[in-house]
Amino acid sequence: MAKIQPLPAASSSPSSADECQSLQLQGEQVYTVWMKSLVFSGNGCTVYGADGRVAFRVDNYGCRGGREVFFMDGAGNTLIKIQRKSFGMFRRWEACRYFAGGEETRPWFKVQKARSGGAAVTMNGCGRTYSIDGCSSKSEYKISGAGGEVVAAIGRKQTASGVVLGEDVLTLTVGPEVDHLLVLGMVVVCGLMNRCM
């Protein structure tokens, strides 16, 4: 059976200064997203880093497509709370970021589903916008900035020998100059839109 996480990279170990950099300052990075929870009979997803370890996870102990999910780091510390705010065809999702002192009271970003099969993302406070093109597809879409530049892309994972894994095992490539936590939050919202978790 093929592993779902990538093999460890053959590069040198990062220095302590590199480990202290924020997610925003990382260069291009590739994650493996498995749209399954690590918790038995739970709904969610697991994000593996380039080293093959669990980097982030989402566990939704309620029903699929729950109204509220928590995005956590590998140690189980909550980083983002994502809530579905409206009903019917006018659904939107709001994400609040968690810090050491607790939850931020105002939303960090909002996602509104568009008629074209995509979604519009609005950052709270700064007015920055992103679009998610093709998020109605469960396994292939891209996230673009306000200028149309692609900042992240997600697609089905392929093994080194070229075997394409199932629709629930994805590769997420996040470009430099974008907050990786923000992009991962958008991927979770797309999973919620498509009822993958």
C-alpha cells in the first residue's frame, strides 16, 4: 500500500533561526492533504509537511459539513475556528484566528460561494481579496490573489512512480509571499463547501 505522506526530504536540517520564522515568511512549500480525520469515526482532514509528519489537522466530531470546525497544529493547539454563518444558497464561512491569549473576536477572513463554482475570500480589516477558482471540484482548484496571480494550487497526489492516489489525497503547493496558515484555512473551507469533512 502506498504511503499518503511524502518521503522525508534529503536536505540539511533547518537552523533554529529558520524554525522561528513565521508561516508568512516561508518560501514555496508543498503539503500533502488527506481529507480524512485521524480520529476514528470523526470527520476532518490531516495536513502533512514535507518531512512526512502531521503539520496540521482538522477534527469535526459532529456531522459532516458541521457548522463549526477547529483547525489545529500537530500538537492539537487551535489555530483557526471556522464557522458556517448562513443557510441555503447564501452560505458564507467566517474564520477567527486563535492566539496565545485566546480567540480573536472579529473574523480573520470570510469566504462567500460564487455562482461560477468558485468562491470569494475577503480579509477583514485590510481589504485584501483572494479568489478560489474551481472550488466546486473536490480535488483540483487554485487560489489567486487580487491581481490574478496564483498563490496556491491543489491537485490529486501522485507517487514518485506516477500513480495517482484517490480523490481524498491531495498535494497543496503554496507559493512564497503568502500566509500559509491563511491558504490552509481556505482549503479547509473548500472541504466544508464540498462536504468532504
